[in-house]
Amino acid sequence: MKTIKLLSIMFLMGALVTSCYTEVIVEDDYIQEAGPNLRELVHSYELWYVDINATLGNGEVPFLQRAFTVSFRGGELYANNNLAGFGKTGNGYGIPVGFFNTANGRLNIDHDVDGLWGLEVFVVSNNTIELYDSQSDTSYFLKGYQRNNFNYDKVFYDNLQYFLQEYDLWEKVKTSSEGEINEFDDENYLQFFEDSKGSGFRSSLDPNGIALNKIIWDYQGGYEVYNLANNHLVKAVTLDYDFMGSDYFELYVINDSTVELYHTGSGTVYTFKGRGFTTYLKSSASPVSKKRVKTENATMNVSVKRKG
């Protein structure tokens, strides 16, 4: 059972009106029960960012595990589960995913797919709350923001590996005239996914325009997204082919369904369009579900090589 230190109501009200960022402190001596002000507390910020890397416990609350943000609007629960359209879908709130109430001092969620959940809520710091699921002994930490001071772009680029998985596949639609001939010129489809080994990919040599279910996958392997030092708008991607070595690219996001891969070895730019967009709402039992895991992209200390 969690040990609770009750602090003064003045501290709680201060938490409702300030938006300063403070690191999560998880020692029990520093937290307080939300109590009768719980409804005002969850409404005090427009967005609650789910800091997945701060999660404690080995259990899982499915709708929190796959959400980047959740919002409490009236009695409705909203979530941003996708990165495509992030910051624009639902005016930044995301999509409605269920209902909630704060009866008996608990946050009671009726999720459209995941059903009923009763979560204990604790105030951790000025803009941070803990949602505790006693059934799995798991805590999620949520940081509150208003939409006008939330950095949608940072969250998007920090989680690009999930953006790549939001489409059934990516089809190559353009190859630049510049660049040396190389083997990747022949690969027209890419697919990114999570499997038991981690982040995986497949690629195909099939010609453009084939139906999704007719594509034959010729190669497979693992992929990884890296940060580049001093440039958060460009990422590095490595495609590690099973038994065939690896390819290195600079990744540029053009819009919510288009990316460019710059093959630094040949100087060629490949443009890919996403096909088969998946809206993540269904539970983790769904074959098209997504859940976030604790991760942090490694940083490569290399300079961007693409010019212009």
C-alpha cells in the first residue's frame, strides 16, 4: 500500500494555478492525495503529457501506455495516440476515447475499448500528477500544460519511431536525379513495426501501385532512429538488413504522410508516402494496436550531410 503524506490545501491550490516545470519526485514523503479538488485538478491543464519513461511498476494501463497526451474536458476523456496530425487533431486535444468522473476521490475512467478503471491520483509537483493503478501496482506520471505552451514538435520528433509505424507501409514515390547508383534504388516499399526482437522493418522490390496485401517482402531486419547533435528536426535512421549489412539515412519529415530519406553514401534523396494509416484507439489486443515503451533515442555526434 502506498504511504501518503497529507500536505496543506494551500499547496494543492498552488499546483492548480502554476505551470512551472519541476522534475518528478516519487518519494512518498513528497506526494499528497488529490482529495476533494480532484475534478478541478484534472481540469487545470488542457493537456497532460504521459511521461512514459517515468512509469513505475511492471503492470500496464493500456490507454495510458499508448497515449502521448490525455485531456479531461467536461466529463469526456481525450487522447493523442497518433503522431500523424499531432497538434492538429481535435484542435490539439486528439480524439475522444471515453468518459470519466471523480466520484469518491478517485479518477474513474470508462474507456471506449479498455473498459472501467479506477485510478488513485496524487499531486507530485507543480504540474505533475501520479495516476496509480492498485490492481497492477503501476504508476504513470503526467505533466500538465496548456496547449499554447506545449511543444508538439518536440514530442513528435522525440518519438519518430512510432510515427513510422502508423502506416501499414511506406511507398517510394520519387528518387532524386542526383546521387550515385546503389542497391536501395530498387527498393520501393518499407514497413516498420515492433516485434519480439524490438524495432523491425521489411522492404520490397515490387513495382509501385500494388495492393497492400499483394506485396512480397524481399528483405527484413531491424531499424533504429537516432538524434543528431544540435539538430532536432533531422534524425538518422539505420536499416540493418539480416545477413546483408546496413544502410544509413538522414530522415526528413515533409508532412504527416511524407518523409524523405537521404542516403548519405550515394547522395540520393528518396521520397516515401505512407499508405494505410492506422488510427490508434483499439486495445492492446488489437492486431493494429500500438503501445509505447521506455526508450530514449541515442545521439550521433555527426553533422548533417545533405546540402540545401
